[in-house]
Amino acid sequence: MERRFDIRSLLARHGLRPKRSWSQNFLVDAAVLERIADACDIAGRPVVELGAGAGALTAVLAASASRVIAVERDREFARLLRAEFALSPTVEVLEANAARLDWEELAHQLGGPCVAVGNLPYHMATPILFSLLEAPGAVLRAVLMLQREMAERLCAEPGTRECGAASVMLQMRADVEAVLDVPPGAFYPAPRVYSRVIRIRPLPGLRHAVRDFGYFGRLVRSAFSGRRKTLSNSLRAFLGKSSRDASDEIIRRAGIDPGLRAEALSLEDWARLSDITQGESQ
């Protein structure tokens, strides 16, 4: 028999309702909550939970974490969390925007790297996700729930049609894998889309060294801005070349066919192309 977190009673007790404008869909399926906690592989480590909401996952995490920082930007739900976990020695509620966290400072306060976990709303997922990677050594791993389509793109291997700029940028800095799919019925209220949990393990450095990762990112985003275009067409303006022959020659020097589309390139191809084009522009 399916076990569910009794969120209706909890919200009624605090006089609260989910805010549709905030994309508040709370995970209530106990089996899914436990699988997410298992994927975190906490083993007594500190955890930072992003968007703790009504605290269903918080309670599961607190059972095995040395400390849980429950991040919630909704003032009313932060108040709920403080009340529900007032007697917990391991849970601390932080009323803040998850996209603006200082991960290095958090790691310092926690005495070392943490595990990050959370259900990220679609419009905030990208900035939150990449903020985790901007502080090397602060996050040991992240277990994040996203809309399934976005998760598919992030996990897509280079060379596949689903690959995009975000997947290239993420996979240059981290290992990423799918953990489980979550149906709408696992939430209250039920969203209209399926979700997918992914696990991200930041690398100690870039998967392939590049001269300037900022330049690398601008190149990749420019190339994917016209997905149906070939590299020759999409990169000509970025490379500052007026003629196709000039830009094609630079692409060929990287060992890449100018007629390919951006999704066909490997991570190593992107690193090589970035260094060659940056050298050409200097």
C-alpha cells in the first residue's frame, strides 16, 4: 500500500495552502522521499536542502545527516519548518533564496563539503544548478529533482540530439546520472509534468582543460543558439569572420567538420575548438 506524507493535515494546522505562483508542488510519496535520501548517500554528512517546503524530505534527511540546513524562501513555510523542527537537534531553517546561496561560506560553517538536495522549479533550476559548481570543493554531490525534459537534456551525452549548451557546460565540470522518474501523483498538488531525479558529482577540475572557461561557455552558448544551423553558420559571427571560408578553416583546424551541428561534438571537440578559436582572436 502506498505511504504518503499527510501534508493536508499539516497545512491545515498552520493555515497554509500551496502557492501556485511559486510552483509549490510538495512531494508526499514516502517511497520516493526515501529513494531520494538514499541517493544522497549521506552517511553522517551535512546536507543543504533547497526549497524545504513543508518538511517531508527534511524529516527523512534528518534521520541520517549530521546536520540539515533547510533552505526556504517562502516566509510562511519557513515559519512552518521552524515550528515543526523546533525540537530537532540537527535541523536549522535558513530563510533565503536558494539561487543566492554562498556555497563556500556554507561549507565553511558546516566544517566541510555538504550534500545538496532539492526539488528545483523550472525557472530557477539553471541558476541554482550552476551556482553549485562555482564553489569547487563546497558540494560533494547534489541530488536534484527537475522537470523530466530538462533532466533529459542535462544527462544527454554529447553527440545526441538532446545535447545542448547546458549539458555541455555541466558535463565539463561534473558527472551526472539519472536516478528515478517521479510521476505527478507523487506530489500535492499534482503538477502537469513528470519529474526526474538526477545525481551530480562535481569534478575536482574540468573534464578537459581549456585556456579560459568563460570564453568556452560563450562559444558553446553561441553555437547552440541556432540548433538547426551548422557550426559554419552559427559560429561565423562569434568568430568575427566575414567569410565562411575563414571561419570554416578555423573549425577544421580543430579537427571538426564545419558542416556538423553543435550537438554532434564531443566535450573534447569543444575544448579543442575553444582553445583554437581563442588563440585566433588574440
